[in-house]
Amino acid sequence: MTIVSKRFLLITLFYLLYGKIYAQEDIHLRLSNEMHLEEMTDICTSSKFYVTTSQDKTVKVWDSTNGTLIKTLRVPIGNLLVGKLFACAFSEDEKELIVSGFTGQNKQSKNIYIFDTQEWEIKQVIKGIPNVVSDLNINSKNGDLIVSMYGINEVLIYQKNGRAYSLLKKIDDFGDETRDIDFGPQHRLFITCLDGFIYQYDEQYKLYNKIQAQYESPRGLSFTSDKEYFTVFYLNSEKISHYKIDATFNIKLENEIIIKNVYRINAIKHNQKNELLVAINDTVSKERPNLVVISNDGLGKQNTQKIGHAAITMIEEYHDNYIFLTSLPEIVFVDHKLKEKYIKKSKGLNFYQNEITDFKINKEANVLSFFNGSTKMFFDISTRSFVPSAKDVIYTSSDTRGDIKIENWKYSMQPVINGDTVTFLKEYEFCQAVDITLDGKFIAMGTHRGLYYLTKDKKIVWHIDVPSPIINVIITKNQDKLVTFSQDGSVRWYSTKFEKREGVTLSKVNIDGLAYKAGIRPDDVILTVNGSKINSKEELRPLIRRKGSYTFKVSRNGAIKTVIIDKNKPKFGIFYAPPKMNEYLLSLFISPEDSKWIFYTSKGYYDTAIGAEKYLGWHVNVSDDKVYFYDVSRLRNLYYAPDTINKYIETSTHTFTSRSIDTKEVLENLPPVVKIKYPRADEPVSTNTIALEYTAQSINGAEIEEVKVLIDGGTFEQTRGLKVKKGEVNLLEVTLPKNDCLLQVIAKNKNGWSEPSSVKVKWNGDVENEPKPNLYLLAIGVSNYKLDHLDLKYGSKDASDFKQLIDTQKSGLFQDIKVKLLTDNEATKGNILDALEWIQNETTQKDVAMIFVAGHGMNDRNGAFYYLPHDADLNSIRRTCLFFGEFQYTISTIPGKVVMFIDTCHSGNVLNGTRSVNTNITKAINELSDVENGAIVFTSSTGNQLSVESDQWKNGAFTKALLDGLGGEADLNNQGVIYIKSLDWYLSRRVKELTSGRQSPTTIIPYGVPNFPIFIDN
């Protein structure tokens, strides 16, 4: 059997096992973050959790006690709007979470997804929703689900029958789309509608009353706690209307209030004191966020204060607290006095409230200037680093150049070009960014859905859909590229030389079909049929309906071939790829908080800073009720490609290529999927020995080879040679610490380790003081090499000084300290390997292992990173140098906590006190810190920076800062104890000071590893 045939059989088996699949549409490259990356759209609460939905196509479940993220939930998504979520609700018994939004393809019915809140899996999919869902609510009396939709004058009511929801009733009394649904006295349903009316229904959902609102387009309503009053606000009014409901459920206008200095009202909420909270944008900036508190003394006195850093979009009262959602996106949690408890914000760039002149690029578009909030930043994509300034960053966007003037464009559905209103925007599509070429001949227009390139007379040259709403767009000086800044914090580069491809691309070809037998394969492009050119599936379908002989012209990898097929069956067995989407040349996500970044192309190739792979992942739609998400690190060996990214950065000759993530390649190379069944996140545990229940399976059928259990990031149990079957629940006896902890399970197949399944276990038993751990230290440093030209000044001293400092910790945090120190001629490859075996064998689950490495490092011609021991021979690297994978293997098998300090980043030839060579340690460090290894890794520098040593300190800069930090400088709160995160904070700043910004250390703390004390300041 050929390799191609095997691959097709594998994918066919995948379809049979897992159901519905949409070829390329089922694999999506998505940004990932603890916080939402785009505007949040709804919030719902239970006794234990609160949940937020977002236009970033995720659902996030937050712990109600402290706001920590419990789960990120995902539904099947597609391109453009498909998968954006607008509504959520908990069932009355809190056993189900219901979410929906734009959950279906364009012009197709939408879905509602019901999650089981015990295991956070989709348990039911309600199909056939006529349009995009705008709101969900639950009748607390009987558990009925109420559903409203955009663009349709209906409300649907679903009744719970046993374990599933079924349609009970459809209400179509409305003259326009509905906007808000809520329940008043005696569980009566109230609905506001853009037709200008407020509808009231009795307990059987029969229309009881319909009243004309005071103003056009009532948008939302809020009831007082006693349900005797409710307040309505409007789409286009600064007024609110306050209504009273009498004993016979008749409604009477009580009074009206004009909100002062309001441009737009976003949300209202009555609290338990019956004060009314009103979220507004004011008339000064039209964007400045404010909260107006209206007292209950006749609803008159108004008090205004600021909450959060952006426009408040939603207000929820919760356990005598309030949760505010803002457009940043941002969650602001405050107490009943509106005093802030915590704020959660995205780690991405914040372009909120920026003007078009705040975004600038240089001539080549490889240096960017922007404001992150109020902070001005410069980023050089060639060096992958922030820079203090850049004189040539002068090009910005403009809405007036030459004889072109664009007006009424900001957040507008009807921008005006030279006095003429634009008519090509789609329904509900808002223009948010514009630019004009320097010669005044072309226009770029960015919306929340797409990117348009026009001639000056408004003729569309091309239009494409975009992954995230565009905040700003700049055309480069030579007009070959566009640079966009998006709501998700990304910067993207597009080519202006976009031309639509010819022909129809095939996503799938049935193995037993006529086309496959004739030689046609997936990803082939059909150019002509019997001499007729085709450019869409709509043009192709009528040409291949009849029986008879067909001559196909097919393009494959640039070559044209002729295929003749005698059609004697109804179908050829071919399926079409979706139209091109998201055709950016290059995308960049930056986390300004920790200076981490990741570049990626639409095909999935990426380059990354150390520790930034967590910001990007593969979203895999398996079926209507199964979705998996993989960090890009899980496919690192396939898609980590710095050289590919460099080609996009260094040249401007790239043109658009088809969006063709290799679906088959991705699916074949995916690791397993693991799910913890017990314990659950909301179950307290009072016995420290439990029977852990989990499932593990490979969606591509690969055998499970290994399973590992981690507690707080450290390996607890490792089991090999398992025979795990699909869907089978496996048991492992696990001993938990007698305190709250994070329990994780990962599994390995031939492709590598899975994403972890994680549960935060809450300890509810007796608390005992744990005995002090032992510390095992392996310190390695080389200054004196057999090859004299490699000699350093302070590599061995760095290791000795670190060992000497650690010796002071005995009887402090640690019961005992065991040390192996290898310096200079003792640090041979053989001795280092023996020492790694020593620390691997000696460290137990209750101990801490530290490894310190200083000296030279280098990459071989294939990019593998090696540490250079004393006896290194650069002409025989594999035989005499230590492959960094040896450190990775050792760390992965140590059961306790592991901390590694690496002062070899980009080490090599010594030049003016600098350890330097054109090497890259990024991949090696990212592999070290993968969740399966559980190591905290401190590195002396990032990416391709140089590690500096100096006679002034008689150490490397990193070691100097490390010694000072552990000596007390990193004790930020003067507690006498140094914690991992405070040491990270100190090192990142101190090393930059010592090296005048030339060297930036990096720390990676894997998810699940707690912020534990590492040193006592004596």
C-alpha cells in the first residue's frame, strides 16, 4: 500500500469514528489567553462559578471565590463570524451551562450548546435555530429555556424533557427583533423589542400586555429586587423610563430620568438596595467609561464614578458583589461599596481609545510604533524586541490625502468617500479603520469583519475576511503591503497584490470514487472541465452532472495535468475546499507584560519567544459535540520554523497563497486527548488517597504509550505500556497533599504528550505540616576549556558562587542539602551525564532539585542545541558535547519540583567579554519547560541575545543578579522569603540594568506549578 493510500485510510477512519468533519474548515489556528482577547458579550452566574462568553469564540469559567480561571470551553467554530458567542445561562439546578451565538455557517441554522457542569463537556446540541442567538434566559419556576435572536421577530421557548430540551413554543408577536428577555413578578416573561414595545406574557407564555415604550428602540430592562418596578433604557436616548407593575400586572410609567453627560447607555442594573447602576459613555470623549449610581430616593440623585479602564458593557450583581465587563476586554470585580477587589485583563496589546495617528510604521514595515493603553512602545520585528525609539517610524494612516477625503467612517456602517456613501459593506458591518496611499490612488478600509482595498473611485480591487476586528490599517510607503492592528491585540501584514486564484480547490476525494481512481487528489485545483474555465464550485457543479466522458485540467504543486474520466456513476466523489479566508502574510501577537511574542503564518508556521507558545493553538472540530484545542507546542517539530518567518519579514515579494493548513498532516500528528472524570473541580476532598478516574484516547487512532500524573506541576506517577481503549475509564490510586493543589493528567502517543487535563482540588480535611524537603543541587560551570579559544572568565566561578550561596539554606527551607559541583576539568561530558543520573535517582516526590549550568552552548547545523563541557571538540559535536535533550530527559523523570538556571544562552566565541555565536536556544528551552517536564526554567537571555560577563562583577550578569536576588534583593515584600515569581520579577529588571538593556532574562513557570518559596533571606 502506498503512503498516500495509508494516509487516506487513516483520515477515512477518523471520519467514521468521529462523525461530521469539514476538511480544512475543521482545523483553525487560534490565539489563546487566560483572559478573553475580544469583547465579552454575556455573563451568567451560579453559586460556585461565573461564566463569560466572548466574540473571541471561547467560554470561560471563573471561580467565584477568587476569580481564577477554571476552564476554557469551546464549541465548533468556522471562519469569520462562525463561533462567536453572544449569550449564556445556567440551568436552574446549575447542572448545565447553555451557550450560543453565531454558532453555524452563514445562511444556515444555528446551534445551542448545553454543557454538563460536572465534566464541562457538551451533552446536547439544540439545532435548527433560525438565526444568531442574542440572549438566553431560564425560567426559575420550571427551568424553561427562553431564546431570542438577531434579525428575526421571534422568541423560542424550550422545555426540559428528561435529559434534553425540546421546543415548547414559538412566539412571533413582534414587529422587529427582540433585545432583552427577563422575568418579572410571578415568573412572567418580559421582552423589549426594537419595534418600540415592551411585551408581557403570563405563566403559560400567552401575551398579556403590550405597551408602547416612551422612546424608540427599547434596548434593555432591569427589575428591582421585589419585582414591583422595572427600568428601560434605549438604543439612542439619554433617558431611562421607570415603570411600576400593579397587583393585576398592569404597567404604568412611574417617572423618567435624564442621565447627565451621556453619549450612550450600555447597561443598567438594580441592586439589592434598589439603587440603579447605569453604565454610560460620556459626551466628552464618547468613549470614556463611567458608572452612574442613581439613588432610590425617588430615583433622582446621581453619582458618577469610574469603574475599570474601558466602556462598561455589562453589570451583574453577585453574592453582595458586582461584576463589570468592559470592552477592553476586562473583568472588574468590586464589593457592594463598589470598591475594587480584582481586575482581569488580557495579556495582549491594548489598542483601546487609540487614534489613527497613534499607530506608525517605518518604510519597510518592520518597525512598529503604537500605544498600549497610555504607554508608547516601539517593536522591531527583525530583532524580535522592544526598542527605546526609532526615528524613521513616521508613516501613519490618514483619511485625507490628495483629492480623497473619507468622512463618517469611524464605527460607521455608511462611510462617505468624497461625498458618496459607501454601499458595499455587508449588513451590520462597521467600518473602523481607513488609510489612503501616499499618491492618493488607493484606499484601504478595515471593518470588524473584513479588509477592503479600493481604487480612489471606490472600485473594489479585492476584499477578504479577517480573523479579528481591525482597529487601524496603514498602507506601506511603496504600497506593497498593508499593516493592520486588531482587537485581539495582533498586528498582521497583508499583501496589496492580491489576486483571486483560478479554479476550484478540492478538500477531499473519496478513495472509492471515480476521481480518485483517475488520479485526482485532495488539494488539487480543477481549472477547466471539457475546456470550460471554472472559478467556483457553483460554476463547476452544472458541468459535471451528466454521464459521459470528461476531460479535467488539474493543477498540482504548480504542474498542470490532464485527467480523463468516463463517468458511469452519479458522483465523482469530490468535495470542495471553502473559499479563501484570513489570508494574512504574517501575524504577530505580543504580550507587553512579559515582552513575549509569537509570529505565525496562516498555514501555521511560527517563530516564538521563550515561553510564548501558550498564546497560540490548534482548534480542532471533531463533531458537533466534540472540540479539542492543542497548544502549538504539541506540533512544534512540524511548525516551529524561524527561517520561514524570516523570509516573510525580509522580503516584500510574497504574494497571497491559498489558505491551506494541511488538515491531514495536523490530524495525523496530534497527541492524545485526556479527560479527568474524578475528582471534579467543585468537589471538596477530605481523604488524601483517592481513586483518580480518567480517559485517554488518540483522535487519529494512535496507541497510548504512557500516562503521567502531575501534582502542582511535579510528576507523581508515570505509567508505561498501557492498553487504553477509546472511552474506557481508567483508575489510578493517587496520594494528594493535605492542601489545595492542582491535579493534572497527560498521556503520550507516538506524536508526543497531550494537553493536560487539569482539576483544582480543594482540600477539606485536616491540615498537617509537611516535613521539610531535601534539596539536591547540581552546579556545572566551565571557564577553562581544552580548546583555549573557548575559554571564559567566570563560567566556573558562577557555578561555585551559586553553590556557596545555596549551602547557606541548610536548616532553613530544606531539611538537608546534597550538592554535586562540576567545574572546569571535572565538567567533562561523562561526569555531567553521571551527575544527571545522580540527581534523577536521588530526588523524591517531596524534594526539590536544582540544576545550574554556566558556560558555552551552540547549535549544530540542524538547529539542535548542545552544552559544551570542558572536553568539547567542535569538530565532533555529537561525541564530545552534551545534547540538551539529556537535561530534558533528566528533568522529565524527576518526581519532585525542578528549578533550572541556564547561563549559556547564545554562548560561543568570546568577543569583548560577550558569550556569543549565531545560535538559538529557544526551542531547547521551550522543550525543557513543557508541561510533561514540569520544570521552572530561568535563562540568562532571550532568543538571539548575548550573555554578558564582566570584570566589574566577576560573574556573568545573570549570575550576578541571581546571587543578589537570592541574597535578599528579590524579597519584594520584606518577608524574609524569596518566591519564584518575585525572583523572576527581580531578575528581569536587574539584568537589563546591568547590561543597559542588551540582555533580557526569561523565566518559564509551567501551568500548574505554584508560586513556592525558593530561598530564605538570611
